[in-house]
Amino acid sequence: MRLSIVVPALDEAEALPATLAAIAPLRERGHEVIVVDGGSTDGTPALAAPLADRVLRAPRGRARQMNAGAAVAAGDALVFLHADTRLPPEADRHVAEALAARLWGRFDVAIEGRAPLLRVVAFLMNLRSRLTGIATGDQAIFVRRDAFERAGGFPDLALMEDIAFSRRMKAFSPPACVAARAVTSGRRWERHGVLRTILLMWRLRLAFYLGASPEALARRYGRR
């Protein structure tokens, strides 16, 4: 099974090179890496070029960027990887084994940072995902290409596109929950305070479930 790893990026010159360097072994094994830039001004596309198979430009918005990458991908399966997240070793083997039984899935996540509370946050994220069948983008969602197309890709939302996509995919199959951990940056939690960020995310999720506009939620969250 050949993977296409799609990485949406916006002004990620600091974090992206390490993310792409970590998946260089996957490229060496024949998998594809596609970076989709949403209009960076810090040189992100130039930094990505030698470390990816393709670097695209797309309208800003994580959902739009990921859909644009998926549209040109050549792999049998798609892996959507945040620019500040590293896949676990042998991620290709884990994905192939998971997709032999399910149509889509995600990895457990570990959050990298100094605050001890981040370990608790990651534990709760993984537990909630197992209980609800909902995956977040930090968990490196992966999906069979044909199933992604059948689901219509990521909904064009300014925020919570991962939640909405999970809902779509649950109609076809429960997710494969891979225990191997993707490692994501804790920079947002540490910048704004772990507890404050947790409370903000809870409020945003509740508002989304109650029908609030994703555009308004994105402004509250601060997504560019």
C-alpha cells in the first residue's frame, strides 16, 4: 500500500523541516509527501521543496489545503499530517495493517512540551477518541483513498473540519485506533496556558455541536 502524506502548512518555517525530515524514511520506501501551502510569508514553500515530492499552493484553510493535496495524490491511502506533528516509526506498516480491517483511522497522540499536564491532555484525547470514534487532526488521520472520495473529502469549514470529517467517515466504518503515537507540538497549549487552552477547546467543541458558525469559532480560536 503506497501512502500519500499530505501536510497543510501556513508560516511553518520553524516546525515543518523537522516534520518532513522525520518522514524522509517513508519517502525512501516509495511513499509520497505533498506539502500544501496556504500563503506563507516566511519561506515555508522553499524550505519544504527539497524535503517533499510536491509543494502546492492552495487557498488558505486547512480543509481546503488538505483537499487540494488529496486531489493530486497518487497513493492508495492518504495520511493527513499537521506541520508540527511527527509520525511514529514504521507508520506505513501501522497504516497498512489498520486499513486492512477498517476504512480509516488515526494514531494515538503524545504532546511534546515542558508542562507535565500535557501528558494528561494527550491521555484524555486518546481516550475520548476511542470512546466516541472522533479523531482530531493532531492524531494524523489516515484513510483509504476510495473511502475519502466517497465521503467527499473534508468539509470546507474554517475550524472543526477534522470533527466533521470523522462524523462522515463513521457512517462507513468505525476508525482504527492505532496505539503507536504521533508526537505533536504543545506550543499552543504552552503559549496560552494549558488549562486555558483546554477550557477554550471544550467551549468551542460545545458551540460547534450546538450549531455555531465555524468561521466565528475560528476567530475565537485564532486560526489564521
